[in-house]
Amino acid sequence: MSLIGITFMTKHQHTFLKFEAVLAHCEARVPEGSLFAAMDYGREMEFFDANNKLSVSGEILAELILPTT
């Protein structure tokens, strides 16, 4: 949805964007380069919980990674 060049994201889109940003961060730090290894790394670093949701640390990391408007 956009209005005069301004794009609005739904809560779901914003949550997914944050998840993807943290997962990409983790993927860049594992030698295997696989998503499974990235998720394992993210859990080990406590960015993701046991249900694969962003933890508080993951939320903070996402806010640091993603550009603000």
C-alpha cells in the first residue's frame, strides 16, 4: 500500500522483514552458508527462540540492521 510515494507495511510484513534481516546476518557468519546452519547459529546466539521467533536480542539486532525512516 502506498500514498504519494510513502510505503506502509503491515505488521506481518515488518515482522518478516526483521526476521529475514537477522537470518541474513546469521547466514553471513556461518562457514557452511546454509539456512539451517544460520538458524542454529541464531539460536546459539539467542537471536531466535525455540519456536524460531525473534527473541528480544533478535528484535534489537533487527532494529540495528534495518534502516530507519
